[in-house]
Amino acid sequence: MEALHVGLAGFGTVGTGVAKILLEEAAWLERRSGRQVRLKRIADLDLERDRGVRLDEVQTSARVEDILEDPEIRVMIELIGGIEPAKSFVLEAIAAGKHVVTANKALLASHGTELFQAAEAKGVQIGFEASVAGGIPIVRSLREGLAADQIHSIAGIINGTANYILSTMTEQGLEFPECLQQAQEKGYAEADPSLDIEGQDTAHKLAILIGLAYGVQVKPDAIFTEGIQRITGMDIRYARDLGYRIKLLALSKIQDGEFEARVHPTMISQSHLLASVGQAFNAVYAAGRSTGPVMFYGKGAGMMPTGSAVVSDLVSLARMMDQGKANDLPSLGFYGKFPQDARLRPMEELVSKYYMRFPVVDRPGVLSKISGILGEHGISIHSVIQKGRQEAGPVHIIMLTHEARERDVQHALEVIDLLEVALDKCLFIRIEDSVDPSHIEPA
Ligand code: HSE
């Protein structure tokens, strides 16, 4: 049977994983695909670095055009990352009638509609299993396994770097900078790690999940996004003492034609299943009308898990190659136009419980001043902790609130942050206890 020839654009961490799997597990892949999947070309600007892969039978060059112009290549694997030039190369590959497999969540989240439309018009596929949660097959699960279910909520830990940092801070008592450095050394982080720690990478992936789960389009910029860079070892310890863990969560719920999409550090009960997702592991929880909650767990970043997800898309394409089936599958699993009228609920309307840490001068009346301002904004305090005075520096007043409206919290904190006794801005973390997969009811 005719082999499926593929070209790899971008020979970084994930590209190396893809090459290793294609070259070292060729016999296994042939059994799975029904034909050979042959890595014919690799294009990358750096071909000198030793990646520990033997490329004797692969043609290498610095030009992606060498892949685009090769008629024998049926699939271009785009692992360049970022928007340009990746987007142009993807469009050129589609125009040349090639399928595309990509792990590029930033590109799909921002320009997915245009790329999917171009692919569908040309009768080729864009495979993107690797774009969300690395080795976890969440794209196929939402598009196929859960196709009959109307998903109404998603909660995910979908950035390995952020989860590694928060888990290592929790488990080893380390501070943020050294944990970030460890995550970078392990190859989890993006080329620009600010995308990981400021939450944009999570927002990109959440935008893709929302498209797959609800058939609704949302631009990543419209998703409220807050990163983990202000979380300190002290917040981690207080959270633990209070029975919580801090996780960077991607959250989305849909109800009555309105949906919510947000990414922020979140305190969840330590008994919550998501609380036990440590290191660079990812987990996606989704709840649907018929199936109820399901949860997926696995490695969300790194060379081999993400490489395996890329190659799984090649196997799917190889299986469909001669059957013409690739031509009419909708990319996100919905036929017809995306509804344009779903309203994204503004963040100010969120109702949540909050953890607040106020670094203040230790002086009589400070606690009552802060609680008075919260009270004036209709925010009710659940509990307060203030540990003993340090030799130098601020004291930290910790408060947990009852349910409060985000708008009121923002207004109250603007006033408190301007107090003369406030030595730094209040650090606050939203507490989530409405999505709880540990409460899966037996049928
Ligand atoms: N930088 C990403 C992460 C890689 O840490 O999860 C996978 O998208």
C-alpha cells in the first residue's frame, strides 16, 4: 500500500518527539495505520544541534518551502509555533492540497475559523489533537466520544508549566522563580514562558475546548485571563492550612444561551479530584447533559506525550487516505455555521467566594477599617487570620469571604489598596466549589 509521506516544519522539543516516534516506532505505526507513515523531510533553521535522532533517510533543509513544494508529501506537520510565519505556511500547505497537523494552540485559537474554512473548502483536514493538553486525547473525546452529549461545563488544568510551578511550590515549599526555571529545564515551557505563567496559553487552549464542546466561537482575548505570577509561597501555605490547593484553572460554563469563560488562579478544596493533579500533569473535566461528568488526566506537555498526539493525527489521516473521508469531516465536529449570538457573561457579573491577603502596617484599627470597606460594598467576611508580627515588613491579614460579586470586590479593593496602611496591593484568589468532579454520582 502507498506510504503516507509527511514533512515536519519545526524541529524543536515536540518536533524531536514526533521524529523519534515516526522513525523508531515505524513498524507499530504501520500496523496501526495500515500503511507506512514516512517522515520524508524536516525543515528547521537549526539543523546542527544533536537531538539524539538518526535522520539518515530524512531530507533536511532550512526552508519550509521544500516541504510545500514536494508533491509526494501529503501532510505538513506545523510545529513552528506562534502566528507568523506559521499561519502563512499552513495556508500555503492547504492551498497545495496538503493536510496539516499542528500543535499550535495560539494560531488555532486566534485564526482557527479562517484556517478551518480554508481546509474544508479545499477538502483537506487540520489535525490538532496536540494543541490542547498534550498527550490527553481530549480533542477526539469531545468531538467524537462525547458527540451526543450537550456539554455544559468544563474545568481544566491545561498548562503543564503553571501546574508544575504551583505543585512544586506546594510540595517543596519553593518560591516561584526557581520552580519556573525547573519547568523550563524540563522542556514544558513555551519559548516565551510569560504565555504559560500569565495564563494566555491556557486561554488559547480553553478557546479551542469551547469550540469543540459547545460549538461556540470565542476569541482568546475575550476570555478573562489572570496568571500565577503574584502567587507566593505564603499564599500556598495559607491555602493549604485552610484546606485548599491553588491551581491555574480554565473554567467555562454554558447556561441559557450565555456562557462564561475564564482563566485564573483558583482555590479548590484539597479533596477535589483536580487538586491531586500534580507536576506537569493536565486534567480536563467536562460535564454533559446525558453523560454527567467525565475527567481526563495525563501528561499535558513535553516531547514524547505531545509528539504522540501529533502522530495520532497522522495515523487518522493514513487510515482515511484512500477513502476520501478526510474531505468532509467538520474540523470542530459541528455542521453548519457557528452561532454568533451566544453572550459571553462579563467578568464583573461573576459571583464567587474569595481569598484575600492584605499586606498592611500593624497598627490598631487596620483590620476594622478593611472589614468596614468590604462591608460597605456588600461583601461579607467568612473568616480572618492574622499571624504574629514579623521583625520587619508588613503583616498579612488573610480573609475568606462569603459569596460576593466580582464588581463589588474590585471596587472595594480599589479603595483598600489606596489606604495609607496598605503596603502593597491586595492579593486575591477566587474560590471555586461549584464544579466538583469528586461528586460524581453513581448511576
Ligand atoms: N507550555 C505548554 C505547557 C506546553 O506548559 O503546558 C503544552 O502546550
